[in-house]
Amino acid sequence: MRLSNLADYAIVIMAATARKCGGGRVSSADLAQETGIPVPTAQKIVSKLSAAGLLRSTRGAGGGLQLGRPAAAISMADIVEAIEGPIALVSCIDTGDCAVEHECSVKPHWPVVNAAVRGALAGVSLAKIAGAVPAQKEVA
């Protein structure tokens, strides 16, 4: 399983926003510059994150973006779902579209797996990501 580039970039943008905000506001252009994500991509991501309530946008002088709620109350699962929709590792759970459903003994187990993956992502807060210091490589 691999996250899409947009979901990955969304996590990076949210972490940058959390580090910069401290009560202030930041623009999507600033976030794009800081993260190295192209401006149009950053704007698309910001739009999705705002629609999900994870970012709040204010227009006008002194306007910009800020977190929609405290960083500790936003999880990686929230961010991924804002970009990709509900976490489901196989499409048959979401769409019910399966050519072998009548013979499938695995389908009943996917909701448990999906919940475990979502739980793992939900256990990592934006506050933790934004404040994380990369692990140091040990020198041999």
C-alpha cells in the first residue's frame, strides 16, 4: 500500500502550517515555497483540506490560512481521508464491485484490516508530526 502523492503532500503542507501558524496565518504560496510543492498543487490540496475543515481560510488584509482545529486534534487519518476519501485498501469494500464475491472468503476480513490501518494513522497527531525531529542515524 502506498499513499498518493497528493496525500503525502497534504501531510507535509499541514505540518508546515502547524509549525508556522502559532496563531497567525500563512498563504498557500508561502507553504508551496517552504515545502517545495508546486503552487497549483498546493492550492488544490489546500482547497480539499479547507473543504474538510482541517484548514480555515480568511480573505483580505491579514488573511490567509490557519488550522481548522488544534494540531493535537488532527490526525494523519483525517488528512489522508480529506484527500483520498475513506481508508479502504480494496475497492470491493467501498463499491461492492467484485467479480469473485460469491467465492470470496476474504471480504469479511477487510473491514478489520481497514480499521487497523485507519487506527494506526489516527494514532499519529499533526502536533506530533509538526514537532517531530528526524531520527539520527547511528554512526558505526
